[in-house]
Amino acid sequence: MAIIFSEEQKVFSLRTKKTTYQIKISHLGYLLHVYYGDRIEDADISEVIVGHDRGFSGNPNQAGNDRAFSLDTLPQEFTGAGLGDYRVSSIDVQNHDGSNAFDGRYESHRIYDGKYTMKGLPGLRAAEGDHAATLEITLKDDVTGLRVILCYGVFEEADIITRTVLVENGGQDQILLRKIMSVTMDYPESDFDLIHFDGRHAMEREMHRDKLAFGQLSLGSMRGASSHQHNPFVILAESGTDEDRGGCFGFSFVYSGNFVCTVEKDQVEQARLVMGIHPDRFTWPMAPGESFQAPEVIMAYSSEGLTGLSHIYHDAFRTGLCDSRFMKEKRPVLLNSWEASYFDFTHDSLVAMAKKAVALGVDLFVLDDGWFGERHDDTAALGDWNVNYEKLPYGLDGLTKEVNALGLEMGLWVEPEMISEDSRLYELHPEWCLKIPGRPVTRSRYQLVLDLSRQDVQDFIYDFLDRTLNSANISYIKWDMNRSISEVFSAQAQNNEMGTILHKYILGLYAILDKITHAHPDVLFEGCSGGGGRFDAGMLCYHPQIWCSDNTDAINRLKIQYGTSFGYPVSSMGAHVSVCPNHQTGRTVPLKTRGIVAMNGTFGYELDPNKMTDEELAECNEMTQTFKKYNDLIFNGDYYRLESPYSRKGFAAWAFVSKDKEEALVNIVLTDKEANSVQRYLRLKGIQEDAFYEVEGLGYCWSGRALMKAGIPINTGAGEYEAMQYHLYKRSL
């Protein structure tokens, strides 16, 4: 069984294929964290919890003379508030009498088959053939009647445990929820590194690794979206853990708005991690009988290094986040018009581009920004979602029919959450955007943010999307969001509700996405927020793929896609071949290299094929066919980071290995050249040691052991930024 409760020991044991998670109800009713790590079969190991009498660490009143029982030092599943635990807390609540206290004690529990449900929020689903079970533990504050229900979803085969918290006001008075963390994890020791993925627009999810020191290390977003700056996926790794060895814990927040993750090393060198909605400018009034559902955190543990942890997340996300049919099908290779024409296009120029795109071997032509209203640059017309007939005299339907006649599908860019001040929609409904009366608005790309907490705004967005998709044979939507949120004020909300708006915004976004994606199941939706500004597990529940970054420079993309790969599968990363010199960096990189890097993602093009030579068109067509040939291996194989783009060896490398280890695709990019260079070797991973593999392109037939131990010599004679790709297949001898 995945979840076992020992009535005698008052211990819960949660077991996946390779892990055990154990919780104990203490004699005073507090819920203590016992263990999370490699699977153990013992029913009760709670003796590992050792209490001490420590000065200035007080004791609950009911503990009497037991000075060793202190909430300030004991490992807990969920902390109270204002009652003697001075570490980072799980909850902050303002009670009717003005106090900020919560004393949650065990009241009851429930164990049942299947995973818990969350109203209005996305979460991980059990894959076909996996078994999920749920543990719900209710903690109650007897003074206020406030209840906290801790929910644990246990996925045995996936090696995943999900966590969420439901807060219920069971008292007689209104309370104000000011903070609620979806997960609290306590560790008896603190020799950890926090691995996190930070950056900025066009340089997202660069890997950072910080050793825990005394105090708190915190990261998060207050931008209204999960952000380019910090990603809601972190790893707590034991010191010395690398790709192949060591223990590491992953935490992925299934949420697309403001978040915080804080790790604290306390006075006695224990560690605590909390993750949830950012408490700054968050408040949630709760009348008697009302409840609040926190978003989900997906946890995983691996004792097989960072690669082992990534494989757990990749497999789970490919099968359990998004129910789109495109998760199981080959996705179209696309050409996007943005870097080819920006806002400057006509019907005829688009058709000419699509005709030439056929030579690239693509399946889908995507019209980006500028097709609607008086949209000639980024200063106007967001919200006016009617076709610009000066540019497109035959409408979307006419353009789509011509594109379809070429054998291509048709796609479209939208930015539904935004509004331009210079727009007809703003003239009609200025109250629909987030802005503070009497204050000038912050300018960001000349656009404001629609108030998605309002039902009328949600209905407007759904209606225009539904109308647009029904107006033509559109098979793909790129959903963009191009500014951070500020001036959070809703014209429809009461003064005491302003702290709810950002969360209600995300709930409104999820409601629209859920409705439109299910109404149009044959449309592929790709997420985007200025590239990777909202690349999180929450958005992946609705978008099978997300545009990884607005930066299409292949060398920069090595770092961006490397960092992204720790928590997200390659099948989720939008990646394109673009023109050189690159529009973001001015760098020139060989076309083959650009193609190999884009194959570390969904693969497509962001360029004008009319400006390409016949030789370039032929080379791109060959790359397209290569990607299609190995598509299943790339999207569903095990991913190995073989050499980091941050390394000083002068090259980056990665590989895809099929689940049956019959074949692999190895990719190498030279990132730095030196005179009289040192000979380097690439040692493979994931293949069978005792099998022999033909290495296409090198003429080798070597054992897996030789390929992993001796390695492939790197071609030091190749030029800077050149790339190599080798296909390996197991050979019968």
C-alpha cells in the first residue's frame, strides 16, 4: 500500500517505488516530520527525532516540565504562528480579536484511493498504469476553530509526492489569511546546496548553486507571473551531489503567479524549506464556513544525482500535467513570422513566406503580432481583436485557406491578457484594466493588464478566442504576456479585497485556459511571456509547450535550455532556428549548430526563408527531416546533460537515450576555441555497458563501457561554435 497508518505508533508512512515519507502525531497532537528519502520498510523510525532543552526555545503549555519539547527546534509538517516557533512559518493569520496565532493540532485523517481534487487550480494527474493515493490530515486550532487540511498525493510508480493545503474557517468570526505555504519541509541537518534557476528577460533560468548558511535564503516573484527572474522550481541537494551521485530533493510549484521559496538554516543547523504564494500584498478574508485552497507543490527525491531527479520530473510531466492530445502525438515543426517581418507584412508577403517555408520541410506557418486592429507597432490596439483588413484583405480565413493549400497548417499569435490605452476596447471599458484611481500608470511596452479577476473580462477573452478559432482553420495559438503586473487595483473589488486580486487573476487565467483548450482540443496552444517569463508547471497543465526564451541565439540558448532541463522535459521547450547575425546578440553561428541546439526543444524556425539561399534551404530541410526522424527519441527518451555550457572544457554536450537503451542521439557544440588546444573527450551516459553500439558519423562500433569510460574524442580541429551530432544504435554481434 502507498499509505499506511499505524494506530499504535501514530505514524503515517507514504511509500513510492523508491522513497519513503514518514510523519508522526506527537503526544501533544503536533504533526512531526520524521523522514523523507530512500525507501525503507520500517513501520516507525520516529526515534530519530531527539528533543533538547535549549535556552530561549520555549515549550507549549501542555508540555509541562518537558523542556525538550519545543516547536522552535522540532521538525514539523506544518508550523503554527505566533506560538514559539521562530523559524520561517507555514501560515500567518489575523484572528477576529487582532491576534496573529494559529495552534494546529491533529484532529483527524483520511486515506483514500485516487488523488485529491483542487477547485480552480491545476495539478499533476496519475499517468495511465500508475496508482495514486491520498492522505488528508486535519489540524485544528481549538480556540479559533480554524482548520488546516494537509493533502498528500502519493504516486507510486512516478516516485512523486504532491502537497497542498486547504484552510477552512470553522469558527464563528471572520479571519484574515495573510500567508499560506503549500509545502513545509524540515530536515535534521543542513549540509545542503540550494540550486535555483534565475535570470532576466532573454537570459532565463541560468543555474545557480548556493551553499546554505545560517539565516534565510529566499527567492520568488512579485511581478504577477512566475517571472523571467526566478523560476518556481528548486532543488535542495546534499553537499557534493552531482549529475550521477548524491541525494537531492526537488520542489516544483504548480502556479503561475507570485511565489516565494525560502530555505532557512536554523540555530542548531537544521534546515527548513517553505514554498507557496508570495505573502507580500496577499490577504484573503475568510468568513465563517469559507475556505482557501493553496496551489500544489510536486516533490521528488533521488539518491541518483541530479540526472535521476530530472528523469523523475520529465517522465511525470510528460504524462501527468497536460491532457492535450499533443502530449502523445508528434508536434508540427513551425515557421514563425516574427523575426522575419515583425509588424511589417501583407497578405501577399505572408503567402510568399509560406510558399518558401515549404522548402524547409515545416508543417505549420504562424502569423505573429500585428494582424488585428490598428496594430502597426507595440503602442496600440491590444484588445481590438478584429482582423486588420488593410493588411489582410481576405481576412484570416482567406489567408488560412491559401496557407492550407500549400500543405501547411495555420497558426496565430495572441496576447489576450493585455490592453493598449490606445485602443477601442480601452475607450469602451477603461474599468477593465488594473490601475489605481488618481495615480499615473507604469508604462511597460505601452500596455496595461486586463483585470482577469472579473468574470466579464474572462468572458470577453474567451469569446474573442473562440470566435477567432471558429473563423478560420487555425490549428495553433501562441499565447503571449508581455509585461509584469503593477498598480494592482480592481474597480470591481471592495477595499478589503485588494489583497486577493493577484491570486484571483491567476484563477481567472486558469479558468479561461481550461475552457478554451477543452473547447478546441485540436488546437495546439503554446505559452509565452516575453519568452520564458511564465515557464512553470501551472502553465504546462494547459500548454504542451512554452516558448523557452525570446533569445534565439544558439550559444545563449545552450545555458537557457540547460537550466530549464533540470525541472522540465525537452518536449516543453519551444526552440527555433533563427537568422544570423542574431537579432538579440549580433552573433554569427553556423546553421548546423543552430539546428542542433533547436532540436533540444520543439524545433522550428524564426526567419525569412525568402532571404535564404538554395543551399541554406536544403540544409534546413535536412535538419527538419533529422528532427522528425528522431522526434520520438528526443521527446520521450531519457535526457542526459553530458557537459555543462558553464564548463571550462570549451564544449557543451547532451544526449537522448531511448528507454530500452537501443539507441541514443548525442549532441556536441564547441563554445570556446584556444590555440594549441587540449584534446578533450566526451563520456556518454545511460547506455548499456555490455552492449555494442554503432556510432553513425564516426564509423565506430564500440561497447557501451568503452563509450562511457574512454569516451568519444572531441574534434578539436572544428571551428568555434561548430556542432556535431552522432546517432548510436545497438548492434547485434
